[in-house]
Amino acid sequence: MIYDFPLLILCYFFAQLLHPITAQYSPRLPIDIVVGLPIDEGHIFKNPFKLTLPKSQPVFDVAVEDVYYKHRLMPPGSLRVVYEDTQLSDAIAPQRMVEHYCNRSVDAVMGMAYVYALAPVARMSAFWFGGVPVFTTTGLVDELGDRKEFPLLTRMMGTYKTLANLMYEIARSQGWHHFYFIFNDEAGIEGGKGLPRSECYFSLYAIRNRIQKEKDIIWHVDMFSTRNASRRKYGDLLKKVSMSSNSEFLWMCSCTSFWLISSFFFVFLFTSLLVCVHEYFTDLHRVLSLLLIDCSLHPLCERIS
């Protein structure tokens, strides 16, 4: 269902509070959940997945109702969900979360569509009270995978590191050694000052980080802007690729192709889970097992983990 992810997040958070090892007492109710998202979609580089409060609030409302009445995991009124407009700002979003911390009205943070706003919140939350978990369906960038810096961040949709490992395995199986990356990134070109890095940049950055560990792989990078791109520009770039490195693998990413890449990535993650999981999880314990499953148990998952 469309609200599965918020429901799974709520179940996971609830179970952590009730786990006999981590808590020897009844949790304080209600549990305060702060959802930080923008009201408007804004710039695609700041909100690549187009998450907004008007789209997300009904989903959370249904998920909370299911926790109460369908799955009977908690009594009604146990969850207090508050929605904050982050305005896609790396200043306003952290400030809103800090205000909730100061008011002692945050037990978990969800949302945070803008990665530059997500990062400082995920850093600070480990020091709030006994630690406040942060859950997001965005934040796929490689840098957020540092568990020492972001110990309580849970990224529900995977990461670009998994995509990078997949591309490396494909390259290794095909015997490719020359790579050329061409991608759309307004922040990296003249006139792009003040714009954030694109998802194209973050996805290719993760792939580059993976392949540059190999001594026998050569790679090159070129950027362009879709604002002033033309057929001739694309032709010149492709000629440059051909003349400079005789590359065996060309990865081209723009705002349009990013959605195709993302779709491929998420289908791949879902397929991997289907390979690893052979039964339908119904109760809370099995739902949590799905979230925390160790994919290294399966040979296919072991190669990409």
C-alpha cells in the first residue's frame, strides 16, 4: 500500500521503545513524532523526489490509524505527529527541530526532503536526550552512510552506495576498465552559484568512489547544464568521450534520465529483498525482521553489500 513505509517506520520505532533490552520501563506517552517537509515542491535539486506536506500528511494519518485500529500496536492517542514546514532550507529545517528539542517535544524525526537540511539534524539528534532517531526516504547520498557521524539515521530507501556496488559488479563481469561520466549539475558550472548539487552528481559520486579503489580502472568526468544544452553540445561531449579515452562504459545522467536511473535502482533493491525473503511477514516481529534483514545470507546480496 502507499502508506507502508510510514507504517513500517512507526512499527519499528514503537518496537525499539518497548524492547526489553533497551527499555526496562513503560515508554512515555504520547510519543512525539516531528515530520519535517516543505509545503511546496520547490527546486528539483533541493527536493528531487518532490515530497511535500500536503502529499505526505494523509499518508501518515492513515498509517497512524492502522497502528491504532488495524494492527492494534498501541492504544489510541499514543502517537502525537506534528508537521513542520522546512521550506527546503538548511537553516530553517534544523532550527525547527532544535525548537522541538528545547521544548522536549521530539522523540523521532521523519521526512527531511532536502539532504543539506537532513545532515545537520541527523548529526545533532544523537545528542538529544538519550538519542532521537531520524527516519527518511531520501538522503541516498554516500556521505550519510558514516555511522559514526550519523548514528541514528535510518534511510528506508537504500543508498547510492548500493547502486555503486551494482555498477562495479557489472563492470567487473564485463571486463570494463574505462569509464566516462557525463552529468547535469547546475552547481558545478558557471552561473550555478547557490544551487545545491544534483542527484545526478550524488549518484555518480558514489560510483566514482567505488571504482577509484581499483588500480586498473580509468575514469573521466564532464558536466553540462540542461538550461543551455543543445544537440550540438551533446554531440561535442560524445566526440570528446570517443577521442579522449576510448571508454568502454559511458554513464550519462540528466534531470530526465535520473528518474529512469532511480526507478532501476529501486526495482533492483526490491528484487534483492524478494530473493532474500521467502515468506510474507505478518506480525510486528517479522516486519522488523524485514527492515533489519541481513542480506549477506544470500550470495547475490553478498556481492552488492
